[in-house]
Amino acid sequence: MTSTASSMDSTDTRQGQAPHDQRPSWQQRLRRFGHVAAPRSDVRDRLVPPYVEPSPRMWQFLGVPGPLAERIARWSAWVGPLLVTLLAGVLRFWNLGSPKAVIFDETYYAKDAWALVHRGFEVSWDKNANDMVLKLGDQVQIPTDAAYVVHPPVGKYVIGLGELMFGFNPFGWRFMTALLGTLAVLLLCRIGRRIFRSTFLGCLAGTLMAVDGLAFVMARTSLLDGVLMFFVLAAFGCLVLDRDRARAKLAAALPADPDGLVRPNAEIAETLRLGWRPYRWLAGLMLGLAFGTKWNGLYFLVAFGLMTVLWDVGARRVAGARHPYTAVLRHDLGLAFLATVPVAIVTYIASWTGWILSATDGSGGYYRDWATANGRSSSWSWLFPDWWLSLWHYEHQVYEFHVGLSSPHTYQSNPWSWLVVGRPVSYFYESPTPGKDGCPADAGEKCAREVLALGTPLLWWVAAFAVLYILWRWLFRRDWRAGAIACAVAAGYLPWFLYQERTIFFFYAVVFLPFLCLAVAMLLGAIIGPPGSGDTRRVAGATGAGVLVLLIAWNFIYFWPIHTGTAIPIDDWRSRMWLDTWV
């Protein structure tokens, strides 16, 4: 028996024992008849799997020489995502200033952002301020009285940055959401490539997001949820990158056997320190910015914190740890906590700097003078500065508002309906007469101009099945990729079921939309088939998946007019109202 065969047959993680003695007796007896057990993969490949390379037969079929094929495959890791991002950017920035109006909740966030970047806190605007803003732009007078607002300032600062660059106008207050919506597509392509180890599937996930109606409309509207989505996705990407780097460090520390194969080692797996891990700290910063945009970012902080710790447990187990939970508790948990929770909290508090530095004589931010007036009633209050007591009181009042919000709204929806796109939100609607505002002169009757926050229906309906698929992959195949996607979807979706009596809207779902696109890409990858499948299987699968993607793209194009506020004849508008609940 050669040493190569012996090492490849070994499946035991114990050290110092001959691989021949570790094999079951039935396997040893079968060797005399020529049986050799299937080789077990190198632990290094299990910790950091290689990326999928295009089949050489494909390059031969296309007539591409070998060296050029290698360069194309190498460049595609960035060229593919950048091309998809270019598509998304063209779609999102095209005619971004239209409609030239303050649509839906832009009436709050566009003006709050302008006040924040100039005053450091939100102010109370006159009820006719929208008309004045559209008429005067940068020259509009900013009020002095502070306003009571119920969302943290980060997202409004982001919107305000665009206003500082391009002015107090629709293009200016939509610029940053469009930019982040475009960059989110690039992030998704790269994240998908990393977790699937496939440039094709990563770009497929990004393409699906590029042609989703909800992602498109949210990127062209200055609301907070698109900003929240970007920071959540960035945090997820940082943790995925941290996962790869930590596992690569483990793999590099493990010993290799005489045949060059890396084998598990319990001592190394349980004692190796993985260092400070900068990408996990960066994830903490992104989660703090998410929390500082809207409070539901807290759910992602909890979910992602647990997820990254469980990833460490899995990595140490694969590396050979007999007690991976104990090892993580000793070497990883403390730094994981410091890198996420305190960093996120400090980032959140720092986002209130403008409010904290405002005057305490009643002319500063809302409630900024609360501690000065009546905030020293507690016997422990002397331990804290005035700004902390005032901010704590403000946050408590905001919490009471959120949990008690039940004012009915025409477009509110129950989270049960979100995955089937049951009740989209109309941001803007006008009925121009023939010959005006883009309505064809021969329309015969009034046209319709609408901006409807409607997810591309076919994509969302496929995503509903994809969610079931990833749950199956996670529960029964223990696929970490499916588990990570399910974790992110759950953090963005499930908490809303606790507030079904509250006034909530479908567009809140944009925060977990990127992960639905990852789920659909994973499902389509399964339809296409694994790389080792036969030609007939791969061709049939690729054809089916390709037709489905083309139908999704067509669906987006079909609904384009009601995503962009394009004037269309009223009959054409009615033909796009597939469900009665969309009206």
C-alpha cells in the first residue's frame, strides 16, 4: 500500500495514528479486491473553497486561446460586476430629477436633510414649504424652530450630502440614494461571487437586483430605507470577507501530511488566535450606520453578530477542534462583541453630534434643553452629562411613538402580503390631459403618471419559492450559504410580524431584497446544475433558468412607465394593475 493511497483513505482527525489502522475493517478487506475509498478533500479546500472556473470546452467552442481564456476568467471577477453596476447606474440616474416634485415621504427627509447639513438638527417647516422649495431651491429660508422627528440622523445626512453637491432640488436630494442603490448592486455581485464561488451567480444576483422595481424606485426616491439597505448589505459583505480571511488563516496554520494535503489538527484549531480582524470592525461601523439610519438596523446587529460567531464555530470544527464552542468562547467571542456592539453604539451616538452641539437655551435641537429644564430628578442623574440625559429622554419618546403608531394609511400593508407584492405604495400620481406633461395628443382621454413602489412581480414570486429552497438547503443540507441568506432575510422580515397592528408599508422590504436576489440566484444555480453534471442536464437547466431571467427582465421593462412617472394612456395604466390591491 502506497503512502498516497493511505493518506487519501484516512478520514479520522486523530493525530499520531497510522491511517491504515484508522480505516474500518470492511474497507481494509475490500482493498484486496481493488477497492479504494473516495479521496477526502483537502481541509484547506473545505475551509476556503476554490472559485469555479469556466469549462475549457466552452473556450474551445468559442475559439478562445488558452492564455486569453485565463485572462478573461481573471478579469471577469471585476469586469462582470462592473458591467452589471453600469447597467444599474444608467437605469437609476436616467432622468433622476423627474418627477420634478416632492413625492411621498420626500416631504420629510429632503427638507430634514437640508436642515441637518446647515443647522445640525431638523426644523419645523411651513405647510407650503414644498412649493417654495421647488421654486426657490437653495435660496429658501430655513426655519429656526426645532422639529420632533422619529428617525436617527445618518440617512438624512447622506441625503443632505447630495443636496450640498447638487442643490436643494429633486436631483440633489435623490442623488445619494441613487448612488448607494447603484453601489449596492456592485456589492451584491461581489458578495454573491464570494459566497457562491462563482462570478456568474454573483453577477446574476446583481442583475436581478438591477431590474427589480422596488430597488429601482427606492434608489430614485430620497427615503431612508434605501440607505439602510446599503449599510446592511455592506455589513454583510464585510462579515463574509472576514469569514474567508479567518478561515484562510486557520488553513495556513494547519500542518500538511507527507503528500502535501492539509489535515485537521485539534490543538491548532482550538488554540490559534485569529487577531483583531479589521473587516469585522468595519462591519460594526456599517451596522452602527444602519442603526443610525433606522432603528430596525438593530435586528441586523443581533442577527449578524450571532451569525459571525457561529461561522467561527464552524471554521474551528472543520479545522479539527473537538470543542469548537469552547475555543470560540475563549479566543473569538470577546473581540467579536467589541467589534460589533460597542462600535455600532458609539457610531450611533456620534451620528447625533450636530444635535448634541446645538444650543441648550431652547434654540437648539428638539428636547436638547430637556435635561437643563427638568432632567435632574433622579438621584443618579448627576453621573451623566446633560446631553446624555436629554438624548435618552428623546429616544424614549421616539420608542413610545413607534410602538404606538397605528394611524391608518391608504397604502399600509401587512407583512404577510410582502413576498407576493400584495400592496405596493404609490409615491406620485397625476392625470395629465392629452398633449400635456408627456401625455400623447391622440390619447383620447386623460393619461396616468405614477411612481409605484412595486417590486418586479415575477422576481418576487420566484423569490417566495427561493426562500423555501434556501430553508431546505440550510435545514437538511447544512449549507452555510443558505443559512446566511436566511439569517439576513429573517432579520429584515420577521420583526415586522410583531407589529402587524402598526402602520407599516411594503417598501420596508427593500432592506432584505438583496438577500432575496441571492436566494433566487442560488435556486437558479441549482436549476442549471452543478459543474459535474452531464451536457444534457446543463443545457436543459441553463435554458430553463435563462428563460426565467429573461421573463423577469421583460417584467421590469413592462412596468417601467409606472416606476418612472412616465405619462401613459389610462388603458395602458389599467393593464398594468394586475391585482386590485395595487390601485
